[in-house]
Amino acid sequence: MVFDSFLFALMGLGTQEILLIVLAVLILFGARKIPEFARGLGQGIREFKNATNNVKNEIQKEIDQTSDAARKTEPPAKSS
């Protein structure tokens, strides 16, 4: 609960403003639609995380392939 207070304090929202927003959302959309919105938001966040992880994995794979190729093409060190 402390984190929520901190987050809302950063956005400049007080308790009354938060309650007003929640009440407006309930009036506009109704109690039945809110879980659907939350589910859709959760799926969107999950897809975004998966996409970012895929991009990170592709970049790491390219880095690994490039470093492996560089190691293979280096001439062996001369011994004296």
C-alpha cells in the first residue's frame, strides 16, 4: 500500500482525486466491463514483455555469433 501512495504522490493525485476517477470509471463502463479491460491490459503487457524478450534474445544471439566468428578467424598466436 505504501508503494501505491508513493506512485500516486509522484503523479500529484490525492485520495479524493483517485476516488473520483474510480467512481467515474465505474459509472462510465460499469462493473462488468472493468475485468474485461483489465484482462486485455494484462494480455497487452504480456505480449509487450514477450516481444522485448524476443528482441533481447535476438540481439544476444547476434552478438554471440559475431564473437564466435571473430574468434574463429583470428590467427593463432606465434610462439617464440
